[in-house]
Amino acid sequence: MTPSPLGPPHGSPLGDGTRAVRAGLPEPVKNQPTLPGPVFASHFHLPGEVDGPYTYAREANPTWTLLERAIGELEAPRDGSADAPETVVFASGMAAVSAVLLSQASAGDTVVLPDDGYQALPLVREQLQAYGVHVRTAPTAADAQLEVLDGARLLWIESPSNPGLEVCDIRRLTEAAHAGGTLVAVDNTLATPLGQRPLELGADFAVASGTKGLTGHGDLLLGYVVCRTPELAARIRQWRKIVGAIPGPMEAWLAHRSLATLQLRTHRQWANALAVAEALAARPDVAGLRHPGLPGDPSHKTATRQMHGYGSVVSFTLSDRAHADRFLRALTLVEDATSFGGVRSTAERRGRWGGDAVPEGFIRFSAGAEDTEDLVADVLRALDSAAGEAGPADSR
């Protein structure tokens, strides 16, 4: 798929790559770096009255400010209005997730979660219930969350879902939720801001782990929430202040630096993921293949309508645990790691964590930025090796 141009900031017809390269940069100052270095400070000089943007580092930091502006320009391009969306950055993706779910719902409220989302969501569900919040769940596929929306305070959408890669109609769900007074948050981690913009589809919050595709180098933890209104952002910022889930200035600076290559990375990763998926589709030893870019995938039609890129992740199932382990051991260009969205391809047998309802032979594969031919060849060679090594007990 050729990604569509995102909405231009300040009315300028800039494309994805241009905006990614320039996102969040301050006005140029002679003899100063284009992207200022990280500001390391726990406190700031503050004579007299307590005013100004920077007082104490748990509340704000100049390095965060630039990163928040940059992410906002990618997730929700600015239109110059006074109530433009605002971004809040966090120490991790789960800190961002928790900030939305735990700050927006109170005892007696109802929250709707996907029952096939990220494996840490059940832990959040337990915490919500411990606080007296009612939780309903439904699958991502077929927009099933529509059936459990009535009276909810907040709807949490994960699309594409992790690790099953189900895609729901975000606009349809959002319109139904808003008709009943329900807020909507969308986990945009798998898609990245270049692959999907939830606020344009009607959501109130776009949430993501910046650890994954946004920064793409597997060397930092980060999360963020983009809020439709300043009022929503104020509650999220207050939550961050209370729990102290703040990113370090070095992590924030590294994340901002990484944004410049976001388009370059994602376009190669998306192309690689589709090429791997197409190669896997021809293999008789592969079952349950999922990637939204495949024309025959159940999510393809919806993904094509609302996404700008199909993502870097492919999921499939081999016959059993031993088969999957042999495949992973045989890979030479792919790291056996639990993350995704990085420049180096990763894969893992997802069942080893025990938190996802997947078969023992289920593989989550994240395509990196290697040469496409090399990556596909490595995957096919590893599959051949895994099939050839099967012993009598494996082949029964």
C-alpha cells in the first residue's frame, strides 16, 4: 500500500517524511543545535512567584516539551486552533495506558476493554475492578465491542490487536460510543502515527508505547497519550504528576532524535512484513497466517479503509511448540525477542509468556529494515530447517 499523505501542519502541504524529519524542532537559533540536547535538571531557578513553564522536573522538562510537540504533529497535525490536541509523554507504554484508564474512570463507572489485546491489559482490568470500576470485554474483530458499550464511561480499542492482528472499524465504534457519552481511547502502538491517526477517526485519546515502532531502535522505554482537548490533557498530566511516571530527559531526547527516520523505517518494515506474509502464505507448514496487508486477511478491507500502512507485524502458527522453537533457533537475521517495531527483525513464540490465548506454536514476527530478499530467504530457510529436523515424536 502507498501510504496517504498525512494532514499538513500550519496549512503547509508537507508529506510524512518531511514532517517526521522536522517534527517538534524549535525555531532555529544561530550557533545552536537544530535539536537541543537533553536538559538534565530536577529543579529550575525560580525566584519570586511560582510561574513559568518549568518549575520542578516531575511536572515539565524542556526536552519533553519538544518531544510532545513532535508526537502531536505526527498523531494530530496542528490546525492552529486554540484547543488543538495535546500530547503527554510517559516513562513507558504501560504508564501511558494506565494514565488513561485509571484517571478517567472512578468507582461505579464502566470501562470496555478488548478481550484479545495486549497481555498486560488483564492486569489493568484487575486494578480497575479493585477500585470499584466495572469492566466489560469483547473481541476486537467484527466490532464486537459495540454490543457492550451501553452506559460505559470509556471504550478502549486496540487496533490492530496484539498479537492477533484483528482490526476494527474505529470510526464506527467511536461514533456509537460518543452517541452514548462514552470516551474513546485507541492503542496505536502497532500502527504508529504514520500508519493510523485515531484522533482523525474520532477518538478522544491516541495512546502508544513509544518503545516499539515510534523510536524503533530497541534501546529505550517510552509511552505517550495524545488528547483531543486541553481539558482531557490536564487530567492526564495531573495523573502523571501524582504517580511520577515521567520519562528521563535522555530517553525523551533519544526518542525525538529517532523520529527523523520514522518514515524511512516504517516504509521498509511495512514492505518487509508484507513480503514475509506473502512468502508464508505459500507454505503448507504454516497455519493461521495473519497480516492486514494480505488481500485474503479478514481485516484487510477495514485496514485498507482506515490505515495508511499495514504495519510491521505478521502472526502465524506452526504445528506445535517444538516446531516453533526449531524455527526460531534456525533464524540467523531475526532476534528472538519480545518487542516489535524495531529496525532489526524479531520473532518469538508468544505462548511462552502465558498471557495470550494463542496456540503453543503461535509466532509473532516483527519485520525490521533488512533487505527484503535477505529477510524472506532467512525465514524460508529456517522453516525448511525446522521441518527437516522434526524427530519421530514431533512428526506424529
